[in-house]
Amino acid sequence: MDSMYMIIVGIMMTLAITGLVVGVANDAVNFLNSALGSKVAPRYVIMTVASVGIIVGAITSSGMMEVARSGVFHPEMFSFSEVMMLFLAVMFMNVILLDVFNTLGMPTSTTVSLVFGLLGAAVSVSVYKITHSDLHTMADLATYINTGKAMAIISGILLSVAIAFVCGTTVMYITRLIFSYRYQRKIKTVGAVWCGIAITAISYFAIFKGLKDSSLMNPALMAWMDTHILALLGILLVGWSIIMSILSMLKVNILKITVLAGTLSLALAFAGNDLVNFIGVFVAGFDSYENVIVHGSGDVNTLMGSLNGAVTTRPIILFLSGAIMVVTLWFSKKAQTVSDTEINLARQDAGAERFGSTSVSRALVRSALNCNKTYEKYTPKRLQRFIERRFVPVYLPETKDKASFDLIRATVNLTVASILISMATSLQLPLSTTYVTFMVAMGSSLADRAWGRESAVYRITGVLTVIAGWFLTALIAFTIAFLVALGLMWGGMIAVVLFACLCAYLLVQSSILHSRKVKKQAEKMAEEEADGPEQTVIERCVHEVSETMLKVTEIYQQTLVGLFDEDRKLLKQMVRESEELYRIAHERKHEMLPTLFKLQENYIETGHYYVQVIDYMNEVTKALVHITRPSFDHINNNHEGMTKEQVADLQQVNEKVSSIYQKINTMLENNDFSQLDAILQMRDKLFDTLAAAIKSQIKRVKAKTTTTRSSILYLTIINETKTMVLQTRNLLKSQRYFMSGE
């Protein structure tokens, strides 16, 4: 029996390490994004500052470990064996859930994940106990669960989301009115006071949120500081303002100091307070094992009222946890993916957007536009012109290291987030640091007019998607933990092994999927890298067209083969590849302007043909999707296949199409368009073949020798093939005219 629980503790330790990795990968967005998005310093400097904050915060981690032990359920109602299964279920859930969010690049709350996971597992174990007991009924469920904690978390979510967004929007708007985008002169005067206010707020946050309950702070000193807080804040404000003024006169960029200080304080508070989300359950499980098995009676039916006592976490565990968090921060690709989501939603410039539009986002944008019309109607023109001048951005040249937003907005993000979290802590209000930092960043980007008419509908969709994910976190965490705990209670050690294997499999699979995604993005960035000679831009354009046409040829041929052989698996693969090709072609239309910007002078006169090339490529790939999708649907629905006559006609069409595309691909690869007239003749012959095929099909329809669905599919393929070839011929002509700029 002892060995069984030793194995469980080993699994929990492995899950705790994994939880640290996936948790930091998600929560890194809280304290890194303002610094990364504003390019306040080289990445290694930002990461070093954050690493120092994490190590200090972890080592001085407060007594928040009680949340995992007794904050959600009453441990004195559960035996040792039940508590161990409960804790194990929570750890399985936490690792899987956070890893899924990381793979999707969606920030979520590790606090909500932990609390609702504990709630779900506790309810599950309680229900299991009640159903196997003659003394209790479901009416006694409340004696097992501390429901007040869960309700406090839910109210905290609602409050933090709304308040953070409104405060971020308001403060950013006022700040931009004061400084505008040309803030360099103002920084030397008003900026010193502004940075003094910011660092005062950040200092207050670091002390009262990050170090309040740590071993570094004497309780008596903390109580004295709490009593004289207003006087201390006044002294800090004056002191920091004077220091910032002196540094500004010495030509030091005080905004950079403020942003880095905010990054340090947020990292410190994150590690000090959120560490429980990753190792709190393991520490509680390990302490339970020591109390009962190692130093206790060894009776697994011992009730765990001891978990209500004070927690003293070993310093070595805190230090190792901090070290793992730092290593994850530096090397986790998923942390970068989550950070990219917020930075992309908050960036100042428009461009390709990650999220689409929805009816809700479109309605919100329309409402905002209508409100703006009312504002313009009743606001004096002179005031409108003044405000407009304050919000005219400074456009910098497109570079690889261009910041997504400026230092003013980064300072607002950190300061407002610090103040809100500090105030909530002092008032003992529960809230999520993830929700606050994210919504402040979204509010500031809205006020900063980063959400223009070109991008607002997509940014709003992104924000709503993230918020929906937050609320789903609670439901999913509760459900998964409930089911896993039930399985563990029912299956015992066999269930423990099965869930451990399942968890490992899911982590490996998500890692593989994410690696593929990152690899594709890296390959795309490498292809688009044009920092060298400008000729590489032209080479990339030629390569894109050539590769697309080669892929179109292959997919078209394989689709017809799959249709003839009724190969469902092959057709499904062709649908995926054609849709991916169309997606890339469609996105390329959004990337067209940066490409045109980089063209050499001698291509300016022919650059408009490149616009046509991109449009024709989009149409060709769209026609291909209209061939692959109906073909797959036909076979997938088990409809009758093509007749021999239909197959013969389509084989003849395929041969002619293949000949045309073979010659086109050769011309594109060699950049030799001398055979363009020959392509035109081949196209005309193909169109004659297509017309003859349609006539033959009409005769078969009248003779009723073919089914209705196969006839519709046959005619669809013929018509879309004609469209595809026609648009390809147009693409070829535009490519020739474009390349004539040489």
C-alpha cells in the first residue's frame, strides 16, 4: 500500500514540474507583453529582469499554499486516500487544460483553473463518498465543499474584466491627450512627474502584493506601513519624481526604466502569489503523504484535518520551482505563442489579423461609429481638431524589430494593472492578474486608436474569444477534474496509470502539433525575409507563384485519381491541402502592400501587375477548392461513383490540363514567357474538349444512364476546371508583364 502512494507522489511531482512549465508559458503574458510589445530593451535584458523578479518572488512566496489545501473544500471530511486521489485529479486536469490553452495561444487564468479544478474534484469525491455511505445524503454535500471561495472567484472575474478595461481605456486616453505620440519634449517636464506616479504605483504593488506576506517583510513593519500608507505614498511620489527628473536631465530614458521596473514587480508578484497554482497541490499531497505514511500511523483512512494547519514550504522547493519557471520563460515556444496573441491584438498598425469577424463584433463597431457621429455633431470643431492632433501616430519605417506600440502605452499598461491589483489586494477582493493585465492592455489599445476601422472588428472578435475562453476555463476545469476524480476513485491504481499515460500522450501530441505550427511560421518568415538585396523580394514573388501552380497541378490530378478510385482518404487529404493553399493565397492579399513597398524602383511601373497576379492566384486556388470539396463530399456520402464514360471524359480533360500546367510551370520556373501563345492554343483545345464533355453528359442525362448527383459533380468539375485554367492563363500574362520591369 505504501508503494502505491509513493508512486502517486512521484506522479504528482512529475505533474508539478510539468505544471510549472505549462503554467509559466501561459502566465508569462502577464508581465512580459508590455516590455516585449514596446521593444523597451533587447529581449535578453527583458527576460533577465523578469527572471530576477521570478526568483525573488518564488523564494519569498507567501502562505498562499492554503488555497490548495483548505480553501475550496473541508479536508477534515476526507480520508488520506480520498485526498490523494482528489489532488492527483486536479493536477492531471491543470496540466492538460493549460497545455491546450498554450497550444492555442490563448491566455487564461491559472488561479481559476486551480480553484475550479479543486472544486470539481472535491465535488466528485464527495459524491462518491455519499453514494457509498448509509449516513449521508446529497443534502450533506455542502458540509464537504467551501462554496464561498468559488463564488468569490466568479465575482472577481466579472469585476476585474469590466473595471480593468474601463480603467485602461480612460487612463490611456488622458495620457495620450497629455503627451501625444510626440512625447519626447513632454518627458523632460511633465514626464518626470508621470514616471514618478508610475513607479510609486509599481513600488506599492511590489511591496503590498508581491512581498506582503513573504518572509522578507516583518509583520510589525508591514502593519506600521499599512497604517501610514498615505504618508509613505506621498514620500515615494516626491522621491521618485525628483529621481526621474534628475535622470531625465542626464539624458536617461526614464520611460524605459519605468517599464522595466513594472516588468520586475509584476514578475515578482506573479511568482510570489501564483506559485500555489502550480505546486500548491503537490506540496499539499506530499505533506499528506509524510503526515500519514512516513511519520504517521500508515492508515489510509485517516481524516486529513491536519491540512487546516499553517503551511511551511521548504525553501529548496521554492528555489527549484523558481529555477524551473525561469528556464521555461527563456526557452518555451508556447510562452511566445501566448504572448503573440495579446501583442497582435494590441499592436498599433493594421495588417493580417489572426481572428475573423462575427456578428457581435460587427454590431459593436457599428454602434461605436454611430456614437462617434453623435460626438462629432455636438462637440466643437476646434476641440475635435485639438484631440485629433494628439492622436496622430508617428509612423516609423517597416523593420523587423519595429515595436507594436510605444513606451507611453507600455507604461500605462503596467501602472494601471499594478494599481488595480494592489487596490483589490488591500480590499481583500479576489481577482485574476491575467484578466487584469490583459484587459488593461486591450483598453489602452482601444483608447490609443489601435483599433481603427481597418482592424476593429477583428480585434474585438479576438478579445471576445479570449474572454469566452476565460469563462470556459472554469467550466472545463470543473468538468475534467470531476470526471478524472471519479475515474480515480472507481478505478484505483489502474486508473492512475491509465490517466498518467493519457496525460503524457496528450502532452506529446500537443507538443508535436505546436512544433509543426512554429516550424511552418519560421519557414514562412525565412521565405519572406528580405533584409538583404531587394532582388530577393522579386525572387520570392516568382517562387510563390511557381510553387502555387505546382501544388495546384498535383492536387488537381490526385483529386481526379481519388474520385475515379473512390479513395475517401486521398480525397480528404486533397481537401485539406487545397483549403490550406487557398488560405495562404487569401492571406497573401493582406501581405501585398508590404511587398509592394519593398519593390525596386524599376518594378514600380509594373507593380500593379503583381496585384493582379495575387488576385488570380486567389481565384485559381478557390476554383480548386470547389473541385476537391464536392468530390470528397460525393464519396464521403457513399454516392454512386462515376460511370466509365464519365471517367473516360475526365481522364481526357486531366491529360490536357496536365499538359497545360506542365508547360506553365516550366515557363514560370525559367521566367521564359515566349511560349505564351502556345498556351493560348492549348487552352482553346481544352475548352473544346470541355464543351464536348458537357454535350456528352447532357446526352447521358437525357438517356438516364447516370445519376443526378454524379451528373452535378461531373458538371461542377468541368466548369471549375475551365475557371481554373482561364484564371491561370490570366495569371501567366500578368506575371510576364510584372517581370518585364527587369
